[in-house]
Amino acid sequence: MMTPEEALRRFWGYESFKPLQREAAQAALEGRDSLVVLPTGGGKSLCYQLPAAMGRGLALVVSPLIALMDDQVASAREAGLAADALHSNLDAARRLEAYRRLSRGETAILYVSPERLLMEGLLEDVAARLVLIAVDEAHCVSQWGHEFRTEYRRLSEVLERAPKAARMALTATATPEVQEDICSQLRLRSPRRLVGHPDRPNLVYRAFPRRDQLVQILEVARRNPGSGGIVYAQTRKDVERIAAGLKRAGVSCAPYHAGLPAEDRRRAQDDFVNERLDVAVATIAFGMGIDRPDVRYVVHANTPRSVEHYQQESGRAGRDGGSAECVLLFAASDLAAHRALALKDGPLAPERRQALERQLREIGRYAVSPVCRHRLLAEHFGAAYQGDTLQQGVPGCGACDICLGETKSLPSEEALLTAKKILSAAWRTGGRFGAGYVVNLLMGKAEERMKRHGHDALQVFGLLKEAGEPAVRSWTDQLIVQGFLEVAEEGDYPLLRITGAGQALCRDEGTVRLGVPAPQAPRARKKSKVLERGGSPGPALDEELFERLRLLRRRIAEKLGVPPYVVFHDSALAEMAALKPGTPEALRQVKGVGDRKIERYGADFLEVITGKR
Ligand code: ADP
Ligand code: MG
Ligand code: ZN
């Protein structure tokens, strides 16, 4: 009988498990239910693929991401597993094939959409061989999560029909509340709770006040020339505008949103996954169906709806473990837009409304608090974080704008004084004007209306002129997010008002923190980031060989009709280009090169490495 370690080496070519993978697989092998919470890139697939690889019976994987299923099946088959999928996009011939293999008992792992599983009969046919039912993206089952799906609610009925199979619920983003909900909704039976640390140390987080959207996005793209990136924007119009701007600046990119013809969307997604396109500019509809591992940056041109959304969307960067950056461009008006959208069909039930307000407050706080962003994210998901306390003797995580010193906070007395100036401007104008008006007042920019109201004679007029408009705008947003100011919708105009907490602050009750982004852009980084991780010195990467290996990989992938990463990851190619193995045995030592890959591609890659091709 094969051990889990042997299976890991033979099928995937990895020497060791990532955190909690072994425990998860073990639970399944023992027939126990489990809840697995691991960040994106944490290796969740292996948790349910391993028992299947060990030949213990059939594993069923429920996933809502139909677009991703074919790639997942391709990846599993490349590792040497008998994998199949059943979903609504399958043509009749392929569906028949899948059913045939299933009825012959050949299938080791079957990916199904929830709709398929809910259909009569499927489970009854396979129940006898079924050892594991894995529910991927399990947060979809929870109303408190950020992606509730009604079909997921009905899964428990189906699970009850296969009482002998172990259940495994997997997700990347779940607050403790959502974890509880998953366990009870899927009726997990005394599950092993395997909750990994949510931090993604290879991601550099940055959050800046939005000034000039396109310029700020271009800065990120220019820091990462020729790399894969995703830019998220809120509306279709924004997507079109940003994509056009990036294209004009010479960035290889395409727009992606629900308003485009299906054919264009499919092509954009395809080109992106197959590395014919560097950047996708998209509404959040994009990304649910892509697993490209070498995305080097994710920029949010607008503030996302919640920290959970942010974690998931930004998490699409750096799945391969290499360094990558996540940049959020914040404006308080984005939060108002989210609120308006959520309420456009009428008021929400009180607890939904409360949840909405809490989510908006939390993402706002993330964006403007001058506190280590790794820490804020980890704590949001209920985990302790110590990474920012000491890095080689220097405080700071070394991987966020705060700890890198790109955003500084005002000394506390100066912060209080500045806050009071802004609050008093909102107070003096009686809460009857918008944020823009109040900022202009503080900047000493007298508009017609201001003169009419005599506001240009107020003491606060021009009081923050020296600080510059971007800073004053950002501070106003920061005060909104910290609850000292509020934006009240009255008629068509959002009005800026001081809150009770704001009035208290003016009496020196309470504390406030204000951040100021440094004017200079972060320095550009070198290109082959894939090698930056881990810090193991080792031989240098032969860039030229690396490019030739990528070319070979792309040719093979095109012939097979699979994304390049399914053949080998960048990290495997980088290791080949550094170590230059000359024999199949040596090539086998490279991480991510398993038995089946040696068999299929070993000779081709060795020829390129040894220069015979
Ligand atoms: P998740 O679903 O948690 O986001 P995946 O299952 O897609 O993560 O795995 C992320 C990446 O990590 C994949 O490219 C996979 O090949 C790699 N990986 C998984 N397990 C290991 C391991 N034990 N050692 C090295 N790499 C691994
Ligand atoms: Mg996954
Ligand atoms: Zn930090």
C-alpha cells in the first residue's frame, strides 16, 4: 500500500506537504469529515486528490466554477489521475464518455457542478464506491459569506444519500462565523477543523487614496513589465476606459465584463490563461474561472464590497508562491456606490442591512488605517499575526505600504489637530454640503455657492491649503471610515455630516489615526520574481534558457489544448533553468516533476536544457 508521501512524490513530484494537506488527506482516508480553510495557493486540491490517487475509491468534488472544471480535470490527468467532470457545458459525447468510465468503475475523481449532483440518480449509481465528497468553495453555502449560492443550500440533502462517504468542505476565505455556518449547513459530523493561517506572505499589499486612477494603475503595470496582471473596476464604463488607457500606454490588455459578447469574453479569458495577454481589465465577473498561477499583480481601481471579496480577488495574485503585489485604490464614494447598489431594489432585512454596513466599514478601515495590512487581514479572519513585529531586527512585515514606509501616519497630536480642522469645517457648514465642497473650503477654493453662503469668511477657509488637496480628500475619507464623519443621502446629494463620535473628538474624547501616502512611487523590481521566494541561494537562473523552456511549454500546451501551467509551472521551469539537469533522474528532482510528466515530456525538456534543440 502506497503512503501519502509516496503518492505525493509519484503523482505530483513534490517532496513535502504544505501545511495541513497531510492532515486533510488523512482525515478522508480515515473516513472522517473535515473543514479545510487554507488561503488561495495553499494547495487545497491536493487534499481531496490525494486519497483518489491512492486508489481508495471514488472521490467526488463539488465545485461552482464550471469554467475551471476542465482545467482542473486536465491538471489531475496530467498528474496521472483518472479524472472526469460532469457539468452543463459538456457536449453529449463527452458526457457519455464520462458516464461510461464511471459505470465501469474506472474514475478515481469526478468533478461535478451542484446542479448535476442535485439531479436524480447520479449519487445512487456511485454510492457504493464513493469514499469522499469534497465541497470546494464551501463558503458559497453560507448566507453570511460573500458569495451565497442557493444550489449549495440543497447539497446537504444529497450528502445524506451517501452517509458512508467522508465529507470535506474547503474554502479560502471564511471568518469564524462562516466556518460555523459551513459545518452546520453541510451537516459535517464532528469534523476535524483544519484552519490554516490566512496570511499570504508572498503578497505585497498596498492601499492608496485614489487620485488619478489611470496613472496609478500604470505605475503598477510599469513596475511589472510583461507580467500577468488583473485590474478590477466597478462598472463596465470604468473597465472600458481603463483598458483603452492601458492599451494606449502600450500594455497588452483586454477588457472583460458581462456586457461584452460571450465570444469576446471567452477569447479574453483564453488569451489571458494561455499567456497571450498580459493584463485583464475586468469587473469582478472575471476570475471565478481562472487559475493562472503566475499573476504578478492585482489592482483594484475601486474599493471592493468587503474584506472577504478583497481577500479572494487579490488572492488571485501569486498563486505560484512567487512575489506579487496587490494594490487597492480607495475612495469613500465607492462605499456609497456599493450601498446604493445593494439597496436599489428596496430596503434590506435589518440583519442583512447590518451585515452590509459592517462589511463596508471593515473594507474602508482596511483601506485607510495606517496599520500593517497583513496584520489587518489576518486579524479580520480571526488569526493572530506577528509578522510585522520584527523582520531582521527592523519592525514591519516588509510587504505592505505601511511597513515599507510608503504610507506614513501623522504623529498623534498632529492627527488630532488635522481631524479637528476637517470636522469643524463639516460642522460649520451645517451638514448641508457634500465632501467635495468641504474639501474646497479647507483648500481655500472659493466657489460661487461658497461666497453666497458667506463660507469664505469662515475661520476654516483655506486652513489646510498647505497639505494639498489629495491629502485633505484622503483624510476626509479616513474620518468617514473611522466614524467621525458620515455621508447622509438626502435627495440626490450625499451630504457630509459630523457624527456624535466626531463631536466627541472635537472635545478631545477618543483617538484618531491619519495616514499620508508618500509622494514617490515604490521602486521598480527585477523581472524574474518567480525565483525570489524562499530565499534559498542556489545557482542563478539562466534567463535565456528559461524563455526557451517557456516556448516549449507553450507549444506543448497548444497542442494538447490546455493552459501552459497545466504542463509545468513557471517555478518548475525556473528550477530547470537554474539547475540544468542533464538526465531524467536529475530532472525528476525538480519540484513539480512527477512520474507521469517525466514520461510524457522529460525527453523534450531535456533536449532543450542540454542544448540539443
Ligand atoms: P488552492 O486551491 O488552495 O488555491 P491549489 O490546489 O490550486 O490551491 O494549489 C496551489 C498551487 O500549489 C498549485 O500550483 C499546486 O501545484 C501547488 N502545490 C500543491 N501542493 C503542493 C506541495 N505539497 N508542494 C508544492 N507545491 C504544491
Ligand atoms: Mg482551489
Ligand atoms: Zn506590514
